Amino acid sequence: MYLGIDLGGTRIKISLFAADFTQVAMLTTPTESEKGSQRVMGNLIGSIQQLLSQAQVDAEDLAAAGVGVPGLMDIERGISLFSPNFAQWQDVPIARLIADALGGVPVFIDNDVRVNLFGEWYFGAGRQLKDLVLLTIGTGLGAGVVMEGRVLYGATGSAGEIGHLNMYRRGRPCACGSSGCLGRYVSGRGLIVTAREKIAVTAPGLLQEWLAQGKELTPALLSEAYDKGDRVARETFEETGELLGYGLSSVINLYNPQRIIVGGGVAAAGERLLGPARRIISQHSLEISRRACDLVTAQLGSEAGMIGAAYYASQKLAGTPDYRQS
Ligand SMILES: [Zn+2]
């Protein structure tokens, strides 16, 4: 059996999988990321023990555990170096802490987006493909790349950071130290900033009316306003979708993928966002590459991280050096 763990800033999600990756049990618990690493790891390990006892499974029946973690990490040593949304969080030896609590079970960590990629690749929208790209558009923009049947890591584990493609010479400042990065625009946060900029210079419409009534400006509210023909919402999705299209044109030209999968909460906007992106891609990517590539939404939703982490752990355990798909 395998454990697949999705360590998010708000929630910790843990699933127990049988050897064939059917889900046996699942548990969700608040992360309490504002309370520091000791509390978070206590919550995580306590939940694993609770899940195992509910499912009446002994730790020694576990073959391995995989954990998806946001932020920077030392994958080989299993240490989370830094995570932007976690307080008092530095050099946390996640793999060792979990392994110690489970009597030495092998534990492997990787980036949260990459474990999502493993999930969609083996069990979701990317099945049987050798060349694919996953974008997760949530609060921010994450990405992972599979080329020729191999997940790309690069020299420092940061290959395929499509969210930091430079789209403007002098654009919105980014936490990475640069500015004008794609993720500052194509993300939940980016959509809101763009909508606010437009509200400031547009005659009052439905969206402004809703905001005046106290509704919160969210990507979902923008979708609702878009469907009712609101001008700010239409322009916001149009511009954001076009920018996504320019970014993906470069991605198609660089990686020549068979499929680009778009997941994350903002993917619920669907064609409102992907429609303009498709139009730009048809005008700005290399024709032969474009014809070989489709753009689809993810299939597994928020489950991808857990099953992907479990599968990743099984691959690491088997020593598959490059995770090649059989
Ligand atoms: Zn950046």
C-alpha cells in the first residue's frame, strides 16, 4: 500500500492507496501553516496515524509514502527548504520526520505541481502520452513538463517554470525578483488585479454593482459576470486568455508537447479563458507543432496531488531512474 500526501497551505490531504492505486481511505485536516513547522508536522503525522488506524492498516504494510510540498526543496534529501505561505518554516526534514513516525517507511517528497503532473499523467488527462505540459492555475500559476516520457527537473529542480516566462519588459513585480512574469497575470490573483485596473477606468456595470452590494471579487464572480455580458469581466478574461495564449505559443514552440493540460481552481473558467488562448496559439505558434498539440482541462481535480504523490513514491522506490512510462 502507498500513502499519497498533499501538503497544502490551507489543508493537508492524505490518501491510502492499494498496490494498484485504488483509493482505500482518505482524510483531510487543517494545515495551520501560520503556526509553524512543529505544529504542521504534528498535524500531518497525527493525521497519518489516524487514517491508518481507521483503515486498520499497520505502518509496516506501507511500501512507501509520497508528499507534494509547495516551495523550494532538496528532493534527494527530503527537506523542504522554504515555502512562501508557511510561517517559521525553514529546512524542514519532512521525509525523515514522517519515516521516523512510521517505523522507517521510505518517504519521498517533490514539488506540489510535479506530483499533480504525475497524477494527471498516469491516471488523468495525460494517460499514455510521452510529451505533455501541465499548468495549474490557482492563486498563482504552477507548471510541470514531461518530455519523451520523462519529467523534467533541470539542474536545480526548477525546469519548466512557465509561470515566470517574461511577458513584459516592465510589468507587475513578481516574488521571484523579476517583473512582468506570466503568473502575475494568468492566475487567480492576476485576474483580480486586472479586473480592478479595469473597474477603475470603466463606466459602472454589473460587476461594480455586485461589489457595491458587498460581494467578493473572485475568479468565480468574474465568470458569473462574464456570462451576463459584463464589460469588465469580458475584457479581463479576453486579455488574460490572450496572454496565456502568447505564453503557451512559446511553450508549444519550445517543448513540442502532444497535450497541454490546464488544472487548478481557475481552470473552472474553461473556454472563457481558453478560448482567447486558442485563438492566439493558432496565430503565434509553429504550425506543425500546434497541429500535434491539444489544450484540455485536467480530469482529476484536487485528487491529482494525492494519487500523483503515491505513484511518484512507487516509482522512486522501484528506482526507476527517469520515471519512464512503461
Ligand atoms: Zn516571476
